[in-house]
Amino acid sequence: MAPELDLSAVISAAAAPRQLRGRDDLAASGWTFWELRTLNRHRAIGLWRTDRSIGDAHVLEAEMRGTMQRNFKRRWWRGFAYGCVAELGAVPWSAKDLESLVDIYENAHGVLQWVVLVARQSRSAIGVHTWMETFLTGVYGDTLQALERAGYTVTTGVRGKDGLLKFITGVSAARGVAFPEFHARA
């Protein structure tokens, strides 16, 4: 039998090169947080461990967004973006089911850039990332790689661009304007 994976240690190792630091001062039941806050950048990672049975992805979304919004505030001069890892007993969804949880635009409450769900019982993980490369993309990738190395079956998905973003990025490419951050994830 494979040893139990310490997700908190995995995320800490992935977050450290990006200067995200653990936040021991926040009190949210079952949650652990990492944060980077500078004058113009605010990023965070949340890890939620629960034994609750969650049958609806929107209940999961409400828990993630609500907890992050209560603990981290977006400011007008500095947007807020985050990723969430949820360690659950079972994950009854596919990557396609989870795509709608991830944001493709900036919003007033913070941008959920990616989600990773880890099922302890089946030793599987599902990750969904927004279409764009972001500051937190490395944490997402490193976390999934660590899960794979630990013997987890990993499935990934990407929330693609909507019609407006396809048009805008198509026009910019046709005009020879290079916005590397507008290139889709591979």
C-alpha cells in the first residue's frame, strides 16, 4: 500500500518558488492557505480537506469561493487570483463537469484560475485550469505532477476561451500583436 500523501507539504513545495507563504493566522475549518501580496499582485492558494459528501459541483464552488472571499479581499488597485485544492473522500465529477467553476475573466470577487480535486479513496485527481498561463500555473502543474508521482491517476481539463476572447485574440494575432499571456495552455 502506498504511503499517505501530505497535500499540504506538496502545495508548500510548489508555492515556495513563487514566494507564496503559509497563513497560519486565518481560521477557516478544514482550510489551509498560502498567500503572496505585493503592491500590485495578490495571489493565494487554498487547500480544503473534508469528509463531507458533496454531490453537486456548485456546492463545492460555493464553499471554495465563499471561503476565499471571506479570507482575502480584492482591492481596486490590485486584483486577486487564486487556485483551490479540495481533498475529498470521492470525486463524482469529470474534468468537463468542473470547467464552469474556473473563471476566464477578471471579476469583483477574485479570479478562480484553477481547481484540483483529490479523491483519497480512489487515489485519483482531477484538475481544471483556465485557458491562460498565469502566475499560479506552476503551482497547479507541480501539484498534479506530485500527485502523479505518488501513484494517483490524474485527469486534467482546460476551460477554454469564450466567443469574445476568441475574437479578440484572433484579431491581435492577425495584426501581429504578441500577447504571450493570451496563448492557450498546451
